[in-house]
Amino acid sequence: MTTVAIVYHSGYGHTAVLADKVAQGVRDAGQTAVLLPIESAAQDFAPLIEAATKADAIVFGAPTYMGDVSGVFKVFADATAGVFFTGGWKDKLAAGFTNSHSFAGDKGHALASLTILAAQHGMNWVNLGVPSPTVVAAERGPDTLNRVGSFIGLAAQSDNASPEITPPAGDRETARLLGERIAKAALRWTQGADAVLDKAA
């Protein structure tokens, strides 16, 4: 069994909803999910980093504020410099998700920031793997999978309402599918590594 750590910041609870759904997808794939919420920029990040380092894969999540990941998440990212210098996350799998109020909101830039963080650590990025809707934009309802049409990672949209209501069902299910995908990829990745090591021995 593999372990997937989900490290995320949620300013108003909407991104936390997605993190929970990613975790559900990991569990649906028969693997172990570890939720690691980032509470504030002033917290001690050492326990989060230690838990993430023990995982086989890491999913990064942050809301998109002003066209990029939240400042709180960026402080966490900067705090991983110690892991960078030791190569502690090298060759782990990574994936990411973001959320904002607007349908676009430069969420692609926030996801690019997450991929660059993973690349800095020498990680291998797993994309969303959910096709964009084939219907016309006017027919993309709240139950549509990948309704924003993002491929590099999950891009969700939340209205100014309670996290119990938004993001909608389609975005939640897309998050669950991302969790399944990264969990299955991590299982293949670790089994392959074990097989190579066994053969070499």
C-alpha cells in the first residue's frame, strides 16, 4: 500500500473541500491518504514536511489569490528549502489543485507554480487526466467534470457561498478522480521501483 500526502492551504474552506475529495479518491483506489492542512504562515512547518517526506506521493493544493497560489502556501513552499538541499522529495510523484472565485482567474499560473515547486524538488508531475467537456460552454453545468478545461492539474471554481454548496459536484468529482489517479500512479511507481531493486539484488 502506498501513501499520498495532500498538503494544502484553504482560506475560506472551499479548497479544503477539494482536498477531502482528493483524499477520498486515494482511499477509493485502496491506498492511504494523509491530509496535511496548512493553517497559517506562522506555524511550524516541520511536522507537515516530515509527514510529506514519508509519503510516496505529494499532492499540493492552494487557492488562487491575485493570479497565484496563496501567500500562506508560498511561505510553506519556501520552508521546504531544507528538503530541497537534501533531495528528500526527489523522484516522488506530485500533483496539484487550485480553486478561485472566477472561472479563469489565472488558475493556470497557480498550477504552474505548483509544478515548478515539484520540479525544484526533482519530483515527477502527474497531470489531471480528465478530458475537458465536449459540450459547448453554455452547456457546462455544475455536474460537468473538468468544466474549467484544465489539464496540468485540477482547477475548480467556487462562488461566494458556503463550502457546503460550492465548489459544485462536478469539481468535487474531478478532485476525487485526481486522487484516484495519483494513488494508482504511486502504486505503479513504487512497485516498479521495488521490482528493479529486487532484480538488481
